[in-house]
Amino acid sequence: MTVELHIDRRDEGDTTVLALHGDLDLEGGPSLRAALLEVMNERPGRRIVVDLEGVDFLDSAGLGVLVGGRERARAAQGELVLVATGVGVLRVLDLTGLTRLFEIHGSRESALAV
């Protein structure tokens, strides 16, 4: 059974929050990629917070979208940061070394306060 990825977007000043719900995998990854590109094309150089609190499953395809999004954001003088506290998601980020690559916050409020 596949769980669809839902993305809730909210603009907070110069920051866009993308709150994900569901699986960030081979099927959900393209939805996140499209949402990231839309935000970056609308306003290059902005801060994007990807809130992973509602993510149930994260695989290499989802990680690839996050890393690609971070690189695109940085190339446009922007940034992409994560909100993650779930044990499963943090474990995947840690095992892949991405906790050293990404700025990871324990809450959306913390990510927005920067």
C-alpha cells in the first residue's frame, strides 16, 4: 500500500514552509521537487523550511530530492533547512551523513526564528 505525500505550503515573510505528510519516497519525491522548484522560481534566494514532522517513511529517492533542493537553493543564494524530530527520519539522516549537511531544527518555530 502506498501512502501519498501531501504538502502544505505557508509563506512566513521571507521564508516558505513546506510541511510534508506521508511518505517521501520514489513516488512522493517528484511532488516535493515540484513544490521546491515552484518556490525557488517565484522568488530565488529565499529561505525554505521543509518540515518533516509528518513524514512516515523516507528513502534514498526522498533524500535525493532534499539534497538536490538544498544545492539548488544555495546556487540561488537561498537556503533549505529541515525540521525533524522523528526517530525514523533522524536515523535515516544520521546514517547517510546528512545531519552534517543540513541545518536541522527541532521545531518549526526554531527554524523560523533564524
